Amino acid sequence: MWLKVSTAALIFFSIIMLFAYFWIVGPKPPSHAPRAEQIAFLRKGASYIGLEALALIGSIVGSYLIARRAREEFREQSRKNMESLLEATLRDHARTSGQDVEAD
């Protein structure tokens, strides 16, 4: 359950971050701005993009793990259903074979 919640939170966080870029990072400084101001803008942008990339990678990994777990559960349930079908078929066959012997 925690995996689904954390993956959903990361996806939500990533979407919010995509739309909030200009509010968080701010406008690009003009080309005649001091070099320190331009470097500060680049650092803020790079750290923002890095955080966004980590959030997206985390949501991708979480989604993959959720899908893998669901596939394993489906495979296990399918195996149980097949065993149940085979056992019921064998019981029915044994019951039918027993009646055929009595009919002879």
C-alpha cells in the first residue's frame, strides 16, 4: 500500500513541478546582468531540473514495481485457478468412470 501511495505522491509532485517551473525558478536574467546573477539562475534551474528528474524516475520505478507485483499476483491466481479446474475435472472423471463401471 505504501508503494502505491508514494508512487501517486511522486506523480502528483512531478506534475505540479512541471507547471510550477516559471514560478519557482523565475525569469531568465538579461544578458547584461552580473555574472553571479546568471550563475545563480543556472544553479537554481539545474537543481530544479535534477529534482524533477528524480521525482519522475521515482514514479517510473514505483509504477514498474506495482505492475510487476500485479503481474505476479495474476500469475499466482491463474495457477490456482488451473489447479482447481484440473482437480474438479479429475473428480468428475473419477465419478463418471465409477458410474460407467457400474453400468457394465
